[in-house]
Amino acid sequence: MPDTYDPHNSKQSRIEVNLADLPADPGLRIRILDYNPNIRDEVRRAYLLKGPCQPRSHDFPYTAFGKSSRRFNPAWFDEFSTWLEYSVNKDAAYCLCCYLFKLNVGDQAGGDSFVGLGFKNWARKDKLNTHVGGVNSAHNQARGKCEALLNKKQHIESVIIKHSDEARMDYKLRLIASIDCIRFLLRQGLAFRGHDECEDSNNRGNFLELLQFLADHNESVKAVTFKNAPSNLKLTSPDIQKDIVNVVATETTKLIVSDLGDDYFAVLIDESRDVSIKEQMSVVLRYVDRRGRIVERFLGIEHVPNTTSISLKATLDALLSRHGLSIGKLRGQGYDGASNMQGEIGGLKTLIWNENKSAHYVHCFAHQLQLTLVAMAKKNSKVSDFFFLVNNVVNVVGGSCKRRDMLRGQQIAKVFEALSSGEIPSGRGLNQETSLTRAGDTRWGSHYGTLVSIITLFPSVIDVLQMIEEDGATHEQKSEARLLSYSLHSFDFIFCLHLMKMILGITNELSQALQKKEQDIVNSMELVGVCKHQLQKMRVENDRWDSLLNQVVVVCEKHDIDVCNMDEMFSLPGRLRRKAPQMTNLHYYRVELFYAIIDLQLMELENRFNETNTDLLISMACLNPRDSFAAFDKSKLIHLAHFYPDDFSEMELLILEDQLETYIVDMRTNPKFCNLKGISDLAQKMVESKKDKLRGHFSAMNVVKNRLRNRMGDQWMNDCLVTYIEKDIFTEIDNEDIIDKFQKMKTRRAEKSTGDSLANGIGVAGRKASETKLVQVVLVSPQDFSYRRGDWLVFGSETTGLPPEALADCKSEQLGGGTLKIPMIDTYVRCLNLSVSVGIGLYEASRQLNYQQLQSHTESCNDTEQLSFAEDIFG
């Protein structure tokens, strides 16, 4: 497609689009006429199924009108719920119906105001009623077309393709069988397709095999599926599967958003690569539901082209807009510590906070602690080199089953030798078999376990390296083992090993405590303070240094490793003596390593757990009801209110002090609020008394999109993840709701059974059942018959006409509109063929219903406008 689109060039290619990525904000949409004509109805149907974009919780900005300021009133959404839309991007109102089926009526009812430019005159609410107009207004005509598009019975293809009641019953049973199989696969996170799905295959994939199993154990299902189903209506194709999954994912998300309502919420966001090396951004909503429970719901996963903060912000805006949510209701943000997420200058946190001052950023304490360890490893080259060496040792010694068996054998021999000499005691549960622990890439607490295992298995590790050095399969393996053995037999390695084990031992206790579910905010901050105190004490007290040094010396002497003389000058390997720094070994190990690493750890803890970052949390902890609201502090709660300037006016802040006095007396004297354990319990109890999920989602992504399913599309993966993660909500969706939405998604070859009794070959027409008319065509005379919008013209064959059943329905009071025929002069005309009859009938209907448009439509219209005009006339 060219860079610029020329609407006057009818030969230019129309825009192709993925229906899942349609922009929700009406101000960002392209014209309906710019879409490919073949998918135009698909786009319209997708927008109608989503409904109008109504961000009710958005903080609508004010616009100056003379001396006063006005803004969009969200109450208008209730009055014009079926069509009124609001664009956050343009700060303007739009009409969904007119956007989808806009008539060429010039300036009638505001012209382009509600379609292209947007309506912004907030001082003139009456313009909304003017836009709606009378029964035959442009808006109501467009609205009628929207209703007809979603009403499958009124679709022209449904008129042509009709089925008996028995066929519709079979279709519904076949569809329910497919839905039930899909439900099972989604709940288990299993793949749908098979490598070979032909009838002769031994494994046709989970979906077909499960459906076959269901048919084998249910005669009713067997009678309508596979070979017993019409060849073009088996409901087993991949497109059908994806449509059904999309329906259930959409309905699941709708229930989540409905449960949230217009309340405040927080977002938890993380980004990661999937198995196909695509960047994915996971978004989770955290809010308090109507029963006072704190819940986390998975909203969706979005593919992001890059991980810059601007790109992540745009993706988040689009996702929230798609579900009718607004950043104005956001009251919390939670991300990892990457600069593009929580950066103070250009991070995602800052971009959102600039837009909403009440959307405060809170970082997980346990993850902050992990980042302090990562920063320590990156900023100190000695620590970085040490962990690099440790990883190499684990990879070489534990890199194969054979080497692991060698390590176990050496360790068992050492244990037997120590037991025989009495060096270690024997007893039940002692001296268990162990192995080297591999450190995780993201969980730095696992490094502590790795260091402990190396210290425990150090003699056995040395023996295995020597065995590889002697019996290695290649020279590279022998050389690698020799270098590692040399590095491990050094005072430098032993010193770093015990120093890092001591430091990580302190932070490991804190990490384990912070990950406990019952841990509250105040205790967490106290634990951080304890950790800082221990590190500071370790630095100041000489006994801790002496103890570490003595421990290192003992280990070196035990394993025949040369011990450094602390009074000698330090020599750095690989450097000339004249260029090496002039310092003693004592200065190097105590100042350059011991003090420097502790100071770096203390600095990182101070930066990531500073008072500013935790002030909000400590103030909020004053609401904790534990021990009869012992943590209650009125001054801190008033300070907490200042964090939310949009929620507390100056007057409300003045009376808050008195309200808090009443609140605490009520809480402490009411027996219903005794024995509460946390803020979550308090919220639930207040609702009852009428006083008022993230890394795991990437684990789920690895289950749903695994190595064998690495070609999953983004929308397909999102739909599968939503239903897999939110199983409890997905289970509540009724099959009838799924079927109804599935039928409305696009034109289907069959209908579900609805109890309608219609003769074969007869089409139903009309806007409502009471207004439905079946018309045998056609006496095209204004005085003989008046057409109405929604009527269908039913034509019989040229030789026999309509069957008797059709004529009876056309004449019936409930469905009938009349049986008419075109007048002919037999002297000059023998017959009118079917195509001529259709043309006469349609033109007369269009003349009656759109006569003024026919009169005013000039030759100056371009091809695009003529196409739109034809759609307006003939539907």
C-alpha cells in the first residue's frame, strides 16, 4: 500500500486488517470505506460485538466555553448507551452506528461531527438529541442497519440458506460438542492441532481425538459429527476452533471488567520473551471486588515491537481502552526494576505518573532485594569474576550424568572415610546424598545454595576435576578442567567463596521472610532494617573480619592451598609489578574486597528501600486491624490522603481528622471487627457490614506456548492464556452465551435451533419479529404497495414461482407483507427473467425509501462515495 491513501482512487488497494487489533478509541479509527470491501461487514460486526467505547472512569478534561469550563459528562453514556462513544485521544464524542453505516446526508444532524471530526461542544447536550433525530433520521437508519447486521435472521445469506428444525438441532448439538472439547483443552493448557489430521492418521491432534472419544461414548454426538455431519459444516476446522476460543476469552475478560466496574485498580506489568523469541507484555489487574476481597485478574498479554517505555505505554493505553478502562482510575503500578519500567526520568512508571498523580509505583520487596544482589555482581568486577568461575565449575562438574555420578561416588567415599575416623557423627537423617546446586538466572537467592554446596563438596569437586583432567575425552575438556582446578586452588577463590556465603546468608534470610504471604508491610520494613544493621555490624566489628580470615586460613591449610601473608605487598596476577597498585595483602582483602562489597550492598539496600519509596506503604499500614488496630496512627493516615490529590479535596482533608476519630472508636468497640488479621480481612468485613498474579503468568505462557507450539499467533496465545489462567471465571460462562456470540461473529452456514417454524426455502425479514414481512415480488407501484425498511423481497424461480408454503407465509398476518407481481403487456412482452425482476423490485424499493438521495446524487461523486451510496440504498 502506498504511503498516502487517495480516497478518490478506486483502483487503490483497500486496507487489510487483523480484526483483533482494531483500534478501540474512535478518534484513532480509519474510515469504514477504507477497509477492503470483502471484510467490511466483518469489521462492522467486530465493533458491534465489542460495543461503543465508553471509558466511564476516565478523568475527562475541561474545555473553556466563554467564561465557564465544561467537560464531557459520563452520565450521557447511560442516556445514549447503544451508540455514544468518547475518544480519550481526541477528547471528543462519536457515534458508533453512524461510523459503521454513515449515510451521505450533508450537514444533517451535525454532518461529520459524530463521525470524522468528533463532537466537542459540551455546553450543548441538546445536540446529542438532535443527532438522533426522528424515526427516519440518518442516525436511526444507520442504527437499523447495525441491528440487522447482528440479527442473523435478517442477513441475506441466512435468507437464502435455510434449514429444517432437525438440521438446526443437529447443528447446535454438533457445536456444543466442539465447545465442550475446547473447554477441556483450554483448562488444561493443551495444544489443539496435530501434525497429521487426516482420517487415516493415528494421532489427529488433541481436539479431533477428544471429539472422537466423545462421539464414541455418546450416541447423540456420534450421530451428528464427523462422517454423519455435512461435509461443509463439521465445525472442526482450525478457524472454527479459534473463533470459539476467541469468544470464550472475550466473555471471560468481559466478566473480569464487569466485576471491576468503575472502581479503582492497580496494574502489574512485566515483559518477557516467549519460546519463539517474541517480546510479550503481561498485564494483570489488582483490585478490591464487591465482596471486599483483594483479587488479581489476568487481563491479557500483548506483543510489543520493542521494550522502550513509550512503546509499552502505548500498548498499555490501547489495551485499557479496548476494555473500556481508563488510567484515570489507576491507583497503583507494579513492575520489575528495569530502567524502561521504573526509571525516574523516562520509565513507564514516570509516564503514567505524569498523567495520573495518584498512580503510585510500588516495587515488590523480594524483587528489590534480588536487584541489590544483581547490582552488586555487576558493579564489582571481583564479584562478577567470582560468580562466572562458580558457574563454570557447576557446568563442568555437573554437566553430564557421568560426571554427576563421579561426584556422588567421590562424596560417598569421603563420607565413609570421615565416619571411620570419627570426624563427623552418624545418625538418622545425617550425611544425606547431595550434589551441586545450579544457580537460577533470576532468583539470586539460589546463589547462596550453590555456594553452600561447593563448600560442602569442595574435596569431591577437586577430585572430579582431576579425573576429567586425566581422562577427558578431548584436549579442550582436559584444559578446561586444569584451569578450573588451578583457580579453585587459590587463596583468592576461597576468600571470595566464604565472604559471599556470609553476605548472601544475611540477605537470604531476609529474602525468605519477604516472600511469606502472611508478612505485613511494617514487619517487612523492620526486616530490611535488621539486614542493614547486620551488614553494618559485620563491617565495623573486627571480630567478624578475624572470624572470616581464620575460617579461610583453616580451609586453605586443610586442602594444601597457599595462604597469603597479610603483611606482604599485594601482587595482581597479569600486571607488571611497577604498574600494580602499591598495597599490602591485608589492605587489598580487607579494604578493596571486604569493606567494598559490604558498602556496595548497603548502598543498594539504602537506594532501593529508602524512606521516600516506603512512606506510602508505612502510612497505609496504619489501617492494619491486627491486635485491635494497634498500628492506627491518625497523623499518618492524613498524610496518606495527601498522596491522592484527585480523591481528597481541601474541604475533605479538613474533616478527615474528625472522621478518623469516629472510625477508630467504631472499629475498636464493634465486636465484628475483632480478631482481624490484615487489611484484606478488614475490607471484606466492612463490605459485609455495609460500611462502605505476575511471573506466574509467564510460567503459564511457557505451558501454553511451548517448543512444539512456537508458531502460535499473538491473539491465539492471548485467548488461550486468558482462559487457562482465569479458569474459575471461564467455567462460569454458559454454553448458550458462547453459541450466541459465536453465531454473531460472522455469517455461519447454519443456525442454532430456536423453535422457529418456517417452511423450507422461505426467508425471514424485518427489523423485529412483529414487523417482519415476507413479500412475493413484486408490483412496483407506489399506490399499490409501500415498502418499509427491513423488508425482504423473496423471488421464486422463472418457471414455477414460489412454492405454496412460501405463498402462505407471505400472506400470513404474522409474517406476511403481500404477494404481488410485476404488470406486463402480453402483446409485447412474453416474460421477465429473474435478473430483470430483481432489478425492478430493488429499484422501486430504493426509490420509495431513499427518493431524495436518488434525486440529489450527482455525477460529481467519486467511486468510493458511489459505493457507499449503493450500500446505503440497498443495505
